[in-house]
Amino acid sequence: MIFILNTPILTTYGEYRFKKISVSEAKEILDHADFVSAVGHQATTDALTTLFSRKIEMNRISVTMQVHDGAIVFRMLERLPEGVVLSLEELLSRKFEIGLLVRTA
């Protein structure tokens, strides 16, 4: 299973690999896998929809990754002040990376 997350979070105990990937690499992964969004912020899902050219749904769920599960991670490179909610334009103007998190054991 592939999840989409808005933070690189270890969802349960285990061993993980986390690496930076490009938007095009993320799109390629999503083109060939079933995925579940676990992103609970509308502006983030709007940004990911724009970046990945496919609808990413807002879905405030908890995830427990199993061995061999992966996650495409939208990783902000700055911590926002408490309570700040960004618009799509504000979010895409900030520094961010896309990562691939895989539970290996």
C-alpha cells in the first residue's frame, strides 16, 4: 500500500527508509500503485493535486504502515507558527520537499 502523508511520521515501530524524491518520481509511483491519502489539511491536498496532476482527497485518518508499505510525504522545510493555516498559493510558495518513506522491517 502507498499512503500520502503531510509529514514524515513513523506510524508504528519498525525499520524505515526515507529519501528525497522528485515530483515526477512521486507521480510515477502513484501511476502504478493504489494509494490512500491521510492528509487532513485542504490546502495541502490542493497543493498535492496540483503537483501530482491527480485528485488527492482530504482524509483525516490514522495510518499504521505494514512492512513493505510506502508513503509519499509532503515535507515542509519550515515550521509554521501555531494556528497558521496557509492557502494553496501560500503553501506552494514555501520551501518543501517530497519524500518516499518505506517500512522495511
